Amino acid sequence: MYYQKTVNETLKLCHSSIYGLSSQDVKLHQEKYGKNVLLKQKNESPIKIFIDQFKDLLVIILIISAIISGLSGQFESTIVIIVVIVMNAILGTHQTIKAQKSLDSLKKLSLPQVKVLRDQTLQMIPGDELTIGDIVQIEAGDVISGDGRIIEASSLQTNESALTGETESIDKQCHPLSKETMISNQNNMVFSGSLVTNGTGRYVVTSIGMNSELGKIAQLLNDTQERKTPLQQNLDQFSGQLSIIIIIISILVLFLNIFLAKQKPLDAFMIAVALAVAAIPEALSSIVTIVLSLSTQKMAKEHAIIKNLSAVESLGCISVICSDKTGTLTQNKMTVQNIYFYDQLYHYQDLNKEKHDHLTLLKTCSLCNNASINNQQRIGDPTELALLDLVNYHHFPTLSHLNELPFDSTRKMMSVLSKNHLYSKGAPDVILQKCQTILIHGKKEKLTHFHKQTILKQNQTLASQGLRVLAFAYRPCTSFGLTVEDENQLTFIGLVSLMDPPRHESPLAVKACRQASIKPVMITGDHIVTAKSIALQIGIYQDGDLCLEGEQLNHISDQELETILPKVSVYARVAPEHKIRIVKLWQKQGAIVAMTGDGVNDAPALKQSDIGVAMGITGSEVSKDAANMILTDDNFSTIVKAVIIGRNVYRNIKNAIHYLLSGNFAGILCVLMTSLFFLPTPFYPVHLLFMNLITDSLPAIAIGMEKIKEDVLNDPPRHKNNHILNQTSLNEILVDGTIIAFCTMIAYYVGLRYDALTAATFAFATICLSRLLHGFSCRSNQPIYRIGITSNISSILAFFVGFGLLHLIFYIPFLQDLFMITSLSLSKLIMIYTFSLLSFVLIQFKKIIVKQ
Ligand code: ATP
């Protein structure tokens, strides 16, 4: 049991040392122990997916009708129905697998990264490459990868709820335990899947993959099941209700035809089946899944990784974006600008190591630092990396500390112990409160009120230039086990200002937000003056807006805050718990809120928001775990791009649904009209089957892939509870369906002058072509000449595939027989083209009249 062994014994057992493994060891260990992966829940097999395609009401009706046709001797009909059902199932299987693959590749992108010591340098590696004996460095916000024995711990706490269900954080240490004990008491071990909630530390990996404690229960963790999105649920419900109504109508039509029209029962049955097939919108939900999952690929290309499909839908509804400043709106490329010692400001290059206060500052910068710079990588917090650059610039050595009180965004400072001194750095307002003396020209003096005012004024001046300011202090200290009580009676050394310029894209992205009626809000841990200056530069802060500090938030009630909420564009010096309050109040006002976060304490706010956004580069693993979306470039403008894609996706899905339903409605109208007038059936079930299951799906997917258009920014955000099928869209579906049915009926009527077979052929060909052409009309609510026919290649391809298949049926005698159609002369073909084009022109004409 590793927890009963000393650190040295454990290292020996794992064939490692405190300096970590060498590249050769890593290779050997990886060959011996394999990859650090949990045997994941396998995706459903293609065969199972294929079989699932038959568990559908429509397909069951069709199978019954195929059997009845077969029994009554109409074998052609049976064959066609079966072929079409199988083709549909193959298409459905292919699309489901494609959607699954795109989700799987997204999951891979969000794999956690681990900091390990290999070849004596700190390296970032993907979690699955971890092996036994690796030394892993951890800090608050990390997710533990592999199980391990702790070899170093400073205020280290972890949350093991994923494993034990215990929600309280557990204090960790590195001494061996004497007795055998259960996992929850093994406080010198860390376990895969748990979260580091506080402190820093190192552990040596003792087991990985399926041998870790998490691996042992992995079979129980069945979280791979994607839940349906609200839109899918909505549409499933809608399709279900519609199907019931349609089946009732079909049964009525069946009896009408048998008892009133005195048709043969088999013919009447076939008409009823035709009606059901024509009307049941079976492709709706699967089209939504396909379009949503394809859009996640698009978003990934734009640097936004979506973790669940529901988020794509919610993105289009966002009305408020609450964003961090550092790294999201700014470049997170910190560089030290000035250094202030009482009472003089220096350019960073002008430090003089001969001077005691200058030297003490460099020493503090080097000690209060967890960043590392080596040939290949710069690892760590950009603020600390910038301080390390300063240290290196002045050829000062990189020093290591004994013990640490780590930085967290609530305390806004950190301290370390080295030899017999404690060194601190942090926000000037926080550090100054803890100082009693000040270093002036190398001598300690009592810190007076006047000194404090002068320093704070200097802080204000630097902050108003948009600079981040840190204060440095120290004191003699001998207690090894550091506590926050030790961070008192400090001696103030100086201030360091760092520049982190706004990202070039930020002002444009903020402008796009305003155009899209989305309120951008900055929520930062930084100083109010720095925050306001940056917010002004990028346009988040406008005349008349308010800026609030965390401290002020503590003193105003929810009611008061609610009244000023829309006016506040900058929150500064906030603690993570303020973020939840801001999100909740916005949500209370009906807003749909996206909230960014990077720290370990941001997880609750990310979960509370409608879209939690984590930072892929600088964000903690915990925040990535809690988020719905991860930005691989940490960039605010990516959120706006994702919103634009989200809005477009919703619009495209709406258009695809419009396409499917209006085509179905046209089919129903034709069947109903002919049976009301006791005319021969215009379509045989195979015709409707062919249309609904084969020619319809491709144009619908093509509409779903319509290009991203920026004009969605001109609309206000969609209301979350708006049904995708509102009265206006239902009306449009009815009108378009009626136009297509009207043209089909003219064709049918013309065909009837020859014979019933020609009438059915005319009706089938016209409705098929009209629906294929309708695929172009449904791409947008604009007339086709505005969007350009060639601007969606998929839609042209979908048309020609349908067109080609249709003509195969027209001209291959065997298919002609199967589909029960008559051969078409050129003049008849031209008639069919004319009627189909007529429907297209009428619908386009309607668009022009309605829009202008
Ligand atoms: P945002 O919330 O927009 O990311 P931020 O990075 O400034 O902004 P925090 O990381 O919470 O927010 O930092 C709050 C304050 O703590 C900073 O303004 C700075 O004064 C101080 N600070 C930041 N990083 C460190 C650090 N590594 N060590 C000590 N103090 C720090």
C-alpha cells in the first residue's frame, strides 16, 4: 500500500526519483503499463444503429403494408417498399455514425493536460500519456490524472466527490500513514478524476488507467449517453402528436374509401398508407441532430469546442455575455513596464542590483513564482512569466521556495517562505493593508498614512493607463507551516506595473454584440481603474455606464442591484461568488447569460449560467469540466462567432423543417383532394416513400448546411421558450404546401385526360421535382436572386442527386414497372418541368411580395 510507504520507498517502487523520469524510462514504462485511459463506454455498433432505424412508427406501418401487398400478390410493391426502407436505414445509420464521430472528435479535443517533470524539466503533456513513476505538479484548478502518492504539498486540498461522493474538500499531506485505511482517509494520496481545490503539490504516479480507483468503478460511470436537446424533445413531441392525428385521419379515409367510394379494400388500404407516409414527419428529429452535430465541427474550426448539442441551441438565445478581462478581452501577454520604489518610478531596464531595495524586489519576483521558462515551453501564469522575464533580464537567478500560501482570486495575493523570510506579492490595496513598514532607499521606515496615500496614488496613475499593478512585500519569518496569519506586519518593497494590451479583435466583437442586442459585461478580479480603462478602449464601457467593485456589491441588496443591472458594464475586484449573484440576477430578468471563467472557484458560476465558457489555454481543468463551451484560443471574439453560428444553425434548422413539412403537407393535400372527389389515387405508397425517405432528406440536410450569414446579428436574441414552429412559420408552411399541391393537381388533371396511370405519373413527377426545387426556396426567407443559387453547393448537389434518381425511374423500364409509372415522351416531360417550375416561381413571387 503506497500510502503506508515513505516518499522514498514509493519512488523506489515506481522506479522513479524526485527529478522525474527520463525519456527512456517513459518509453519503457509506457510499453509496460500501457496508456492512461479508461476503457470507455463503446459507441453503439453500426449494426445496432441500423436495427434501431426500424424501430420507428412509420417504418413499422410500411413493413405491415409491404407484408399485405406481398400477401395479395403485389410483389413489386413489396420489393420497392423493402428496398426503400433498407436504403433509408442505411442513410440513417451513416448519418448517425457521422454525428457520433464528430462528437467523439470534440471529446478528444477537450482531454485534460498534465504538468510533469521529465528529463528534469517541467513539461505539459496530454493526460493519456502519463505513466507510472511520472512526477506530476499540481495546483488549484487541476484535475488529477492517474492515482499518486503525494511527495510535496502546500495547503493542498482536493475534492474527491467523483470517487467517494464526499463533497467537502480534503486536506492533503505527504507523510506515510501507519494503519490500513479506506480511500477517503488516505490523505497522502491523490486519485484520478478528483479536483485540486486549493494549494500546490507534486505526486508520483502509482497507478493509471483501469488500475486507478476511478478505473475500477469506470463501468458504473455511464455518462456517455447524450441527452436530447430541448429542440429535439420539442420536435419529437410535435412529430408524435402529428403522427397520431395523421393515423386517425388515414383510418377515416380508409373507411370512407371502402364504404362510400366502394373501392377495393386493398386499394383503399394502400391509399391510407400513402397518406400516413406522406404526412408523418419522420426525418425532423434526425435532421436536427445532424445539423447540430455538423455545426459543432464548424465551431471547433472557429476555436469553440461545444460539449453538448443543447449548447448550440442556447447560443442563439444569448442576451448577455459576462466576460473576464485578462486573457479573454486582453492578449494575456504580460510585460513588465515600470517599477516603483518610494518615491521614484523606474523603467524596468533601469533597475540597479547594487541597490538593496531593487535587489529585494528581484528576489521577491523570483521566489514568489511558479512559472517556468525552458527552451521549448513557457509554463505558468502570464503575470508570473512576465516577472520571470524581468528576473532573467537582470541576470538574477531563479530561486525556489520552501513553502507557499498559494494565490487565489479571493485573497488576491500569495506568499512564500524562503530561508528565514516570508515574501508576498499581490494586489496593492490588499498588500498595503498588511504592511507596517516600508523600504525607502534600502532602509526600513514606519509606513505612514502619507506613504500609503502616495503609493495608492501612484497605483491609480498606473492603473488608469490600463496597466495591472502588483505590490511586493516581505518580513522575517521562521514558522515553517505557513498560515494566513503570517501575512502581516510586512515591509513594503515596491510596485510593478505590467501591460496586457487588449486583443485586436475585442473592439469589433463588442461592436457585433451591440448590433446583435447582446449586452457585453466585463467581470474581473483586477483593479477598477485598470478595468475601466481597458473597458473604455474596447467599447464595453460607454458614457453613462456604471462600474462596480466587489466591495460595493457586498453592501447593496439584490433589489438595488437589479435596478441598476442593465447600466453596469464593468465589475472589478470581484470574487467568484459575486459572479453567481450577477448571473442569477440577470437570469431573473429573463436574460440568457454566457459567463466565462478560468479559475477553480468559477465552476459554480459556469454551471449557473446558461452557457458556461471556459478557457482552453489558461483555464483550470475544473472550469473546463464545468463549462458547456471551451475556447481553444481564450478569445472573447470567439464567443461572438459561436453566437453567430448558433443563430445561423437555428435558422437553418427552422428552414429545413419548413422544407420537410411544407412538402409533406403538399402530399397530404393531393391525397385528400382526390379521395374527396373519388378520383383515382395520385400517388402509390412507393412514390411517397421515395419522396419522403430518399429525395427529401438530402435537400433538407443541404438547407441545414447553409453558409453562416452575418445578417443574423441584426435580429434580437431569440426567446428561449419560442417554439421553432410559431404561427407565422406554420402559415408559410401551409401556403407553400398549397402552392406545390396546386401545381401537382394541375399536372394530375392534365394527366387524367390520358388515363389514370399517366395522371399518377404526372402527379408523382411534378410533386417530386417541385419539392426538389423547393429545396432552393427554403434556403432563406429571401428570394433566390438575392442569395444566389450557387452559394450553397450542397443544395445544388442534393437537387441533382434527386433529379438523377427520378429520371432513372422515368427511363429504366424495370424501375418504371416497380414504381408503376408510364413512360414519358419529351412533350410530357416538358409539361412536368413546366408545372414544377411554376410552383417554384409562385413561391419565389410570394417571397418578393411578402418581404417588400
Ligand atoms: P480576470 O478576472 O479578468 O481574469 P484577473 O486575472 O486580474 O482578471 P485575478 O486573477 O482574480 O483576476 O487577479 C486579481 C488580482 O490579484 C489582480 O488584479 C492582481 O492584483 C492580483 N494577482 C493576479 N495574479 C497574481 C499572482 N499570480 N500573484 C499575486 N497576485 C496576483
